[in-house]
Amino acid sequence: MIRAFLIIIRLVIGGTFIYAGYQKALDPYTFSQSVIAFKMLPYIASVTLSVYLPWLEIIAGVCLITGFLGRGATYVLLMLALVFVVARASALMRGIQINCDCFGGNESGHDKDVNGFMIDALLAFALIIELWITRLWTAQKTQAATTNENTAEIASPR
Amino acid sequence: MKKAVIQALIVLLIAIAPAIATGLWHPNRPDWSEPIAGPGQVLLETARDKNNAAWRHTIWIDTRPFEEYRIRTAPDAINLRMDTWDKLIVMVRQARQFSDTKFVVFGEDDNDPNAKSVAERLRKEEPQLDVYTLVRGWKAWEKVIR
């Protein structure tokens, strides 16, 4: 049951990041304009980030789904989601309208920015849940393995 | 925890390779050198900035040949060239609905002589208009209009 839930949650989170990264990777110029619009970093850092972030999202998303480097990918995605939350909150507080193409398209508007903030916050929350469930599942597995070992030892004493 | 940190570092490293490729070879890669607007010039990002009240009313003037203008241009741009000046200057005057309306002239790129001539003539003959030339011209627009 826990395993099935883990698979579903990883598929949803990983899929969301892969989709978002793919949309940005298709059009790095437009995404760079969005990153520059946040006015949080120097120009060259914003441009570097705008070509790096989409691929990081795609690769970490794939790792999360496949399980290859999965634990590390979860931390990377959590860090990304938290950075997005802080950046969006900062832009909203400064009254800056971001033309973010985080999920494709280039419409803008306050409502869209608020929706983007909510999605990022939701993703961060889902990733924390994922980490918690993974820990729970790993603990259960370890406990089950220990119990099996003990039972086997009792059943066949040397 | 140590294992997770190492894994995270590997994920961060793997993403560098495609990012470098994107930055170097993607057809729509961002500009690595920061575009700077000189006097009488404006950056596309500034002229389109929805947060900037000074640029709320912008009229685009495309000085490229009509055939190219017809295929693709900036939103609601007027195609004004030296050879169509007399016919179309009325349209430019009529487009000025607000006192703070700004006119941004663009040609093929920064070196397009048509854009420079049209901007100079507009400044000279229509001194009431606030005229700018667009840094990188149509090449700047091309990246945001597809």
C-alpha cells in the first residue's frame, strides 16, 4: 500500500517537473527573460540559471521516477521548489509581475503569479511528504527484514 | 544522509552538460552579453515591461520591407518606411492616443539604416512624438514572437 502510494506520488511530482523543465528547455530565451524579471540576480547569473534549471528539473524528475539517484533527486527537487516559492513570494511582495513560462505559454498577470506560487508550494509540500513516506517505508522494510532474520535464527538454531 | 548528498551532487553535475549545450547551440538561446540601450534607444524588455508605467502606451513602427512585415511583425505595428512616409505618417499621428505614448522604431537589426532614417525623420518632423529605436531591432522581437 505504502509502496503504491510512493510510486504514484513520485510519478506525479517527477512528471510535473519533467513537463515544466521540458517547456522551459524548448524556449530558453523566453525563460531567461522571466528569470531576469525577478530582479534577484545579476544578468549573467540569471541567464546561466535559465539554461541550467530546465535540465536540472528534467534530470531530477527522471531520477525521481526511475529511482536512480532517487534520494538525491528528491532533495534537489525540494531545494528547487523552495527556491521557486521564495522567489515568487519575493516578486509578489515587490509587486513585480513575472511573465513566467514555468508551465509553458507566456501569459502573465497577478492571478497567474499567485497560481504559480501555489503550485510551487504544493510541490514542496508533496516532496516533504514523499521524503517522510520513503523514510517510513524504509523503516518498515528494515524492521521486517530484522524480524525475518530473528525468526529464521529461532527456527534453525546452530 | 551522506549518500543522499552525494546523489544530489551527481544529479546537479549531470544537468551541467545539456545546459552548456543549450547555452551554446540552442537556436533560441538567451543573450550572454547584457544588451545596453544608448540614448534614444530602448530594450525590448523595457518597452514591453508591464510593471513599467512609463511604457504602458507603446506604438511599434516596423521599417522593414512590406513583404517581411506582412509575414510577421510586432503586435499592432505600423509599417512605416521612407518610401511610404507620405501615405502612412497620418496613421502614426492618429496612433498617438495618450500624451505619454512612446514610438519605438525597429528595422532588421541595430545596423538597419531604414530604422535610423525613419527615427531621425520622425524626431525632426514630428517633435511632439516621443521616439526611440529598438536595440537589436526585429532580431529582438524574433526571439519572443514565434
